[in-house]
Amino acid sequence: MATPRIGAFICHCGTNIGGIVNVPEVVEYAKGLPYVAHAEANLYTCSEEGISSIKRAIEQYDLNRVVVASCTPRTHQPLFRSACADAGLNPYLFEFVNIREHCSWIHREHHQEATEKAKELVKMGVAKARWLEAQQEFESDIYPAGMVIGGGIAGMSAALNLANQGFEVHLVEKEPGLGGRLLRLNRIFTIDKDPRELVENIVKAVGNHPRIRVHMPASVKAVSGYIGNFDVSVDEDGQETSFKVGVIIVATGAQVLKPELYGYGESANVLTQLDLEEKLKDGELGKFQNVVMINCVGARIPERPYCSRVCCMTAIKNAALMKEINPEAKVYLLYRDLMTYGVEFEQYYRDAKEAGVRFIRYTLDALPRVSGTESVEAVKVYDELMDMEIELPCDLLVLATPLIPNDDNEELSRMLKASTGDGGFFLEAHVKLRPVEFAMDGVYVAGTCRWPADIRESIAQGYAAASEAMIPLRQGLVKVEAITAVVDPRICKGCGTCTLVCPFEAAGLKECEIRGLEGKIVSEVNAALCKGCGLCAAACPNGAIQQRGFTDVELMSMVNAMSGKR
Amino acid sequence: MLDALAQAYDLIAPVQGNNISFRRVESGSEVTLDYINPMLSAKSTFFPQTETLFRFSRDDSEEFGIEPAREPGRSQVIFGIRACDARSLRLMDMVFDGQHKDSYYLDRRKNTTLMGLACFDYLETCFCPTFGIDPASGEDVDILFSDVGDRFLVEAFTEKGTALLERFAEFFAELRGDEEQLREGRKAGLAGMKRLDVKGIADKMAQLYEGPYWDDIGTRCLGCGICTYLCPTCHCFDIADVSLDEGGERFRCWDSCMFPEFTLMVSGENPRPNQKARVQQRFFHKLKYFHDRNNELACVGCGRCVRHCPVNIDIAQIIDDVSSGKAGNE
Amino acid sequence: MQKTKEIQTEFKPKILAFCCNWCAYAGADLAGVSRFQMPTDVRVIRVMCSGRVPPELVIRALANGLDGVMVLGCHPGDCHYSEGNYLTRRRAHILKRLLTYIGIEPERFQLRWVSASEGAKFSAVVKEVTDQITALGPNRWAEKR
Amino acid sequence: MKATSAELQTRVKDLFEDGTISHFIGYETGSDSLRVAPCFLEGSQEIGRLVWNPVCANNLAKYLLDFKNVPGRVGIMVKGCDSRSVVELLKENQIDRDRVFIVGVPCSGIVDREKLLQVMGISPTQVVAVQDEGDSFLVTLTDGEQRVDKEKVLRDECLVCRYPNPPVYDVLTGETVSRLPWVGDDYSMVKEQEALSLEEKATYWNRELSQCIRCYACRNICPVCTCSECIFDKKAPRWISKANDLSENLVYHLIRAFHVAGRCVDCGECERACPMNIPLRRLNKKVEKDMLELFNYTAGIDVEQQPPLTTYRVDDLDEFM
């Protein structure tokens, strides 16, 4: 490593920094630091002028390290790195020091102390910079095809979207037919239409699409590789087929809870809302006079705390339908809280009330109780408004139960390194900012496998996931920031600790091929899988694995600098 | 008397801690006499495990100011040193007072008076007679204390010693005359002490570079520093800097030929690549190289390394094997 | 090897804070953007994940004489790398107990959760920890020489 | 400790002769009857050197690393604790299970040399042999025999040993030992330390660790310290100064304790090796206790069990806001 020649650029940021921190003093101090060949102040280092000043200095003082003390790397690091690159300096020979957010802005009343702190932060940055090494970013091609797991409405929407944009799509559906749970419904709320009208066109479009290959009935057996290069093998009707894709969209849906409550499964006249819809659709529902519906059955309770979101509307839909079929019938809807948000949902609820559906609120500490021999004949419920327990005659009891995660989510999550949370539903990378991506690059999520969603939401998520997935497919290339881990096979003892802590299975034990170490079992990092968290580096007992840009030497040199050690 | 000594000098004497070792004491009451030989030899009194050589200061102009760290050092007295340790100092003199003079060591040597304590008993690991050491004698000390039962026989062997005795004359009574024979009587306790044959061992070692003898020992050795750090004659050290913003210091500290990085070079090359090579080095240094240079063996038979080696590598055993030819050098 | 310290009338601690890039560091940035004023004794070192901080380095920092070391990461469950802070948490439990066991005030090593949106919490933590450590006085580890 | 040297010898002899093993790691008599030395056999011819008795303290497991690259299969004898460190070596892929043959020897306690000499007021040269007699040892002296209670002369770690029988082995020599009667609270020592005030703790460890001479015997003898290049030996970064002072000694012992966290099997070798008698187990046991209490983890039992610091539970204790 050539003797470090560090350039330190201290930014006034107008008065943001210069107004509090004595920048000239910091510059003078920086000049005295080890390996600093040049230090200067800039009014705005990020300005055109500042950037060209950096480039000039690299040239003029033959700098091989650059330290900028200004704002935050989270916004400005790319700018300064590319400035270095333009001047022919490897962008990873740049170190950022934050003396604005972390200093001048938070110590406005203490100019002297802020200046001292700024000096120390610069000292720490310089100390680290001395050890920085040039890095090459890992690049790999993207295979221009995608896999969608799940042929429900969300999956089909995603598949069509991808295919219409010109990419090959493998659609994997575990049932023998496309359409998912939607086809089991009787009608769709707010528009009161038969779902078939909606779905069948989409199923046709998918089935006939030249770029969509439907695997059915099929299940994913194995997935290996990383964004751009996934190798997938599926079991298709007993046949093993494998193919390559660049991105994966998970849209496997959810299932409806079958409760062990209110005599469900014992009495013939106790159904879930979904059972009811199937009976209606097949015309199998017999006569009824007194219908009681109970919401939140098995939902929003300690062991299953979440709200399933679609049940209220479903229940209201079917309650109204009962009245429609038999206006003489008494229809009671027992609820804990009604989720009828938005414009047309609220209207839909009012209409149901108009139609004569009776809404009775119950609470978790006073659950409805059913009675009757063979079948349920009455439901007792404590009515809050009347402040008394009332008994409702009942010949049909319908339970609104929540959507629950599919049983194979865990297995799939292991295969895809896509995390699950919320008691088994899949978990996106960021609850707000990255709603349809997984933390694992190149894998996306849509529909009710994430959380209970209605048709509209599922379709929207399908489209969203597809267009997110399209970004790498269009770029055709992934670049990985060169802060990934590297192993020194001479020191590595192959204990495998790194392989155990790595969340992305980027580290693995291999036989070493380097001359002199042939056959030695050592860890090896797949830069494409590595996301640069550095967990392995912290866990490695003897520093054999290091995170580029955050090596032990670099971090310790900062700690030592702060402690006044050189 | 020890109290008085502690007043006048830096008194170093055996103290009972986790184990008995030589320490600076303020009063006689801290001193224990219930020992055969302290765990750590007296070597650290002259050659401390860590010793600052000089300090340097640095100002913004990066100019260095250097000041030697040697404190003039009050003269000191070591009480209770045994014959083996006393001999080891004579051996270390050959190193630190050879063609290169080590003033740090020599100053302390000069300011120190050795008060020996004669041995009339020994540990199973003692074998100092092997090296012509009489554990009950005062050959290498300034003053020798011999416990002859109800009193000590005190003899001075050097001017330093005589001077000190005179200075503290008040503490000493006239001889009653029977001390000599009382001492001779107590010497009986030394009968049966190990005395190994070391005649021509250096040459015998010379034939032992190759051969399987060291294989097992090399495998057995853990490469820890117990033997070298406890050894009164081992004297290797390393030098390093502490560098702070405002200055720093250069210090030296014990090092051990048992450690891999002892001979590790920046290139990553290591001339003594395995523990066998390092073990071999240690015994060859003691039983050959040192002899080649100084015509003495670098061992005084104190037995510390034997007693404390966790895998029972036994220099007495090795000397025996080499001399008797069991080691395969014949 | 007494490290010469300039005599100060009132004790100003030196506190190191390792901040994970995604939550704590962003939280610290937000605190700055929001102009939350706080003590000047804390220095931040950015790491990508709180799980990158080796316990050895925390020990080294305290031995160097720093008066306190903080590790700030995402709240459990929010780790950008999904698991990092859980591993950090386990290490921290062991380290903190070990330090206390040999007589080092537990306050000198702290693990805290600060999200990208918790600028206020970041400054609160800085204040709280600075107060705690100022109350403790200098880290005597540095004097064990 | 019913198995005798003779039984062991016949067993190992057979293993050599039926070609099961090419090397064997065992004990031979050392400088005196209270010492043994590790010995390495390459065939049955020197089988007579092998001994097995209540002074066989050394944990031989680490020597397996030295035989990693010799052709053939290496045999080794392991007590309960030694076997547990073998489990740790296997967990960390340091040895190949198929290339080692493990002769388990159930162990009902090892003699603490110093305690024995103290209690009996003798010198090692007077001792001819020590025999295991269940709750006591039969010590044969140059002049007659004496019996001595185990509780008085056992090594400290043996007094809290819960694994007298090897968890992993290929063959067992000698009958398995039922739970040792004297075994008390494993952690009384730790609890006593935890009960001290911060000030007292500091004073205690400052006194103890200031005596450390950094000979690294505790590290080098430790069966789970398997790094080819230890971080303490690195030049860049320098984790520790070569200068021997309390500050750096603390760094050394803290990092050491942390590195064996969840791996230490309390074989007591570090403490046995320490020439300065520093109570290292007092540190290791603390971490062991925390691992058990926080993560319900015990090292050296099951090769399949994932090391506690490489995994987590979402519902782990969270005392950090």
C-alpha cells in the first residue's frame, strides 16, 4: 500500500457549519494529522466549485485518500465518491465525516466545544481513511425472466404485468386451476357481481399469453442463487422441471380459519362465511328464517391479535344477501368493531342496515353463547346498548373467521430467504417504504400471503410487485456496493461461525484452491448474496473475515484516534 | 532488621500472594520465610517484564522531544534469594554486560545488594548441584543468611555485603562458634538431591538437531510462555512504542521463543514454523548455544519450568536423555 | 503508561456511539435536522448494522480510557438485515454482565434501540447516557497502568 | 474410575491391531507419580507406556488438531469433560469425526496435586500410586498406604462436575459413573462474586489479574482456543499491547472469556496451567451461568446444537430500550 496522502476538505455549509464550528481552526488542526497531505475549507464542498476543488487537489497534491467533513453520508456520499472517481481515484478511498447533523446543528450554543468535537471527528475520519483500500463493485447479469408463485388474482395480475412488458414468466400454481380463492366466492362486495365474470377473462389472458408458462398443479421444490440468477426447480404434477429466472414474486395467498367454536364442525347449521358463499353459489343452501352472524371469530384475540380486514365487509355482504333472498328472515350480525372504512364501504354498511340487518355489538369479555340439541337453535349475547343479555333464535349461524397464513409459508421462506413475521405471514423489507419487496434482493411479495387484503388491494399489489421486479430486469445488471465481506483463507480456520450468523447464506465453507492452501476448509463469501451487514466480521473469532470499508483496523483506528492514541 | 532495611533501601523479599514471589515490601512483617523457592525468580527486579526505555513528546510541528525514562533508582536489597537464582544473575550478566552494555539492567545490578538464604531442603524438581551450585553456599551473593535453628548465621562475601552488615551492625550478635557445624548438620537435608551428568552435553546436543527425539516433545508443547517467563536465565525481550497524540514512550517487555510470532517476519515467513522447532531452540539455547558463547549452561536447576509445565516437559529428563544417549544421539 | 490528561475543572466524559446506518445513524441525522440540542460529549462511528460491532472493540474502547460506549441499532424486528440486532442483543447481554462482574459500571456500556424516525429519542438517549456517565466520573480503567 | 491402565492397554492394543487406529493420544507416567504427560503412540509396540489413573488431569482433545493431517485414524482417550470439548471441536468443524476414534473413560474425579500434598503433608517423591476407591482415593506411599476423602483432594472443577461420562465416544472403557455424590451448586462461586459490590468486584479482579504474567498458558491449553492466528498475536489491528499492565491484562482476560463464551466446558485446564494461580474458572463459570440462564444453553453436549451467540430468539430478554 502506497504511503497514504490524505486530503481533508472541511465544509462551511454556508453558516450551517461555519456559523458554529470554527472551520479555519479545524483545517489547521487537520493539517497536523498523520498522513494529511492537504487540508482546505470550502464554502459548500458539495457545490460545483467544491467538487472541482476536490478534483484539483487530488491532482495537485497527488492525494490517494479523500476525507470530506460536512453533512451526512446518507445523502451526499455518492456525490463525493463520484467526484473521486472522476479524478481517477477509486471511490472507496473516500471517507465521510459528519460535522453538521452530528455537530454544528446540535451544539448551536457551544461554538468552542463544537469546534473541538469537529476536530476530533475529523481526526477519527482521517485515522480511518489511512487504512481505506480501493474496492471493486461486484456486477452480475440479470436473467430476463420472472417466476410468480401463486395463480390467484394477485399472482395473475403480477404475471400479466411482467409478461406484457415483454418478459418470460413462470407461473407456479399448486391447485389444478388458476383463480385462487376468488372463484370460491359467491359474489363480490360493493359491486355485488359474480366473481367469475371478473376472473375468467384474466385466467384466459394468462393461459393464452405467449410469454407465460403456467406450471399446474405444481409446487416449488428448491430455489438457489441470487437476484438475476435464481435456479428454480418445481414439482409439476409429479414431474420435476427446473428453470432459471431473475426475479421472484411471492403471491401464495392465505387460508380461512376453521374455528373450533360455536359448534362449528359439530352442528350442520354452523358455517364460515366462505362455506356460506360456496353453498349459495352451488345453490345448496336450504331454507332459513333466523340467521345469526358472528364476526371476529378467532381474530383479534391474544393468540391471533390481528384484524383480518375483509371479514366485516364479507359479513355485511352476505347478511344483506340473506335479506335479499328471504326478506322475511331475521338477520343478526354480532360484531366487536366494524371496519367499513372509506366511501363505498361505509355506504354499503348503511344499505345493509336499511335492508334490515340488525347489528349488535359484543365484547371480548362477554362472548356470544350458542345453545341447542343437535343443531344450534339460539344464540345468547349481551347487548351493550340495552345493557342486558338477549337470546336470538337461530337456524343458521355464520362465523366470520380471519385469513391465516398458509402452512407452507415457513418452508417457502427458508427457500427464498424471505422472512416471515406476524405469526406466519410474509414480511416486507420495510413496513412503509418498501411494501412489496423482501429484504432479500430480487424477491417480491403481493396479496394475502403478506396480510389479509381485498381483491382491489391484491391486484394493486400484484402490479406494484411486478413493476418493482421490472427495475432490475430492465437494467439487466446488478451492482453491489463494495462493502461486502471477504475471507482471508490463511487465517480462517473454517469454524463456520460466519455461515451461521449470515442472514443471507452468503458465507459458506469450501475447499480452498489457493496455492499452498489446497484442500483447507475455509469460509467463502458470495459477493452477490452478501448485503454488507458485517455480522460475520463481528462474530469471527480471529478476524479472518472482514467487511470491506468497515474492517477491524479501520474501526479500531477510529476508536484509538478518539482515545488520543496513534 | 528487615524493617530497618525497608527504611533505608527498596527491600525486595518473598511475599505470599496467590503464590510466593519476590515483591517490594514496606516492612518485615510482609515477608515470608516459608518457601523453598519463590514462584517467580528475582530476575524481574533487574529485568522487569515491562520497562519504559524513554518517553517522547510531540508538538504540532511534529518535532520530537526525547527524555530517558530511567529513574536514578534508590539502591535496593533483595532478601531471601536462593543460590540458583543468584547464579542465574551471574549468567544474565554475561548477556547484559557482554559486548553490549545494558545500562538499565546494570544500574540495578550495581545498586542492589543480594542477601541470600541458604537452602537446607529442596523440592522434588530441584537439581542445581548439576551445575556446580551448592544451595547452602553464598557463592553468588553479597550476604548469606543460614538458618541454623535458633538463629541465623550471617556472612558477607563482598565489600558491598560487609558495608551493609556494618551499617546494620546493631542487629547482629557475636558468633557462638557452633554455627558452622550446626549448618553442616542441616546440610544433611540436602542429601539425595538430583545431580545430573552434564559433561560434554553441548557436544552431545550438537548431534541431536535431527532425529525423532524432539517430535513428541514438540507435539506435546503448548507453546505457552510459562517456562521462559519463570526461568531465571531466560532474557529475551521485545521493543514496542506507545504513540499518543501528545507523545508517547518506547518500552521493552519479556518475549518468549515459545511464541510463534517471536520469529515471525513481516513477509509472513517464519524460520521456526512449528512448535518442535521452537522447543528445540529453547533447549539448544540453554544447553548448547549459550555454552558455545559463554562456556556455561543457561540453566541453574531451579526446576520452575519442570514444576509448572502443564504438559510435564522436563528439562532434567531431557538432560538425562541426552547425556545417557537415550535421546538417540549415540 | 499514564496517559497525560489535561486538567479539567468539571469532568467532560468521552462517549463513543456506534450507530447502525439504517436506523440509529438516520435517527441521529434527524435529530440534527430537527436541531435538537444535546451535550457535546458523544462521537458517532457509523457501521452498517449494530451487529457489526465486535464486543472486543467495546472492551478495547473502554480500556483506551473512553468513559462510555453505546451501541445504537434498529428496534428488534426492524433490522435492515432482519436479524442483526437480535445477535447484537445476545452479545450485549453477555458482555454487559461480564463487565459488571469484573467491576466496571454497567452504565459504561449501553445498547439502545433508535429508529430512523426517532430523532427526539436519539437526543434523549445522548442526554441520558451523558448524564449517567458524567455522574459516574472518569473511567478508571485507563488508570490501571 | 474402575477402568485400569491394563484394561485400557488391551483395548488400545486391539484397536491398533485390528487396524482401527494408526495413532493414539493418551497419558504416560510423568516426572513423578502425581504427574502424567501426554503421549502419542504410533503402534502397539509401546503400549506399556499408557496409563489411566486419577492424576490424568490433562485434556487431550486439543491434540487432535495436531493429527488433523496425518494419514489414518487417530484414537484418543477422553474423560467426560474432554469429550465435551471434542463435541465443541466437532461443532466448529475443527476435526473430522470419521478420522478420530474416541475411547471414552468415565471419570469420577481427578486429584488436585497441591491439595493432596497439603492434606497429606507429604512430598511427591513419597507417592507411589493413587487409586480410585469410589468416594476416596487410596494413596500408596513409599512407606505404606493411606486413604483420603475425595472431597478434600479433588480438583475444583471435579467438585461441580455434572458430566463424568463422555457424551460422545466410540467405545467406553470402564463402567459409566452415576451422578457424583459430592457435586454441589455449580455456580456458588459465581453467585458469591455477583453478590459483591462493584467496588469489591473491581478490587478482587484488580488484585488477581495484576498478577497475570501473560504467558498465555490459559489460552494455549484451552481445548476450544483453536485459532491458528489469535487476535492477541495480530500486529494490525493491535487488540492488546505487549506491555504487561493491569489494563491490558483485563483486556486479555475479558476478551478471552468472551471468546470461550458458550464453548467453555469447564475442564479447568486454564486454571490448572496458570502458574500464578489466577481463578480463571471464576470468569468462565460466570459466562457459562449467563448462557444457561439467558439462552438455556450448555456447551459440549450435543453436536447439533447451534452455538448461542450465532442464533437468537425473537423473545430473548430485552433489557435495552
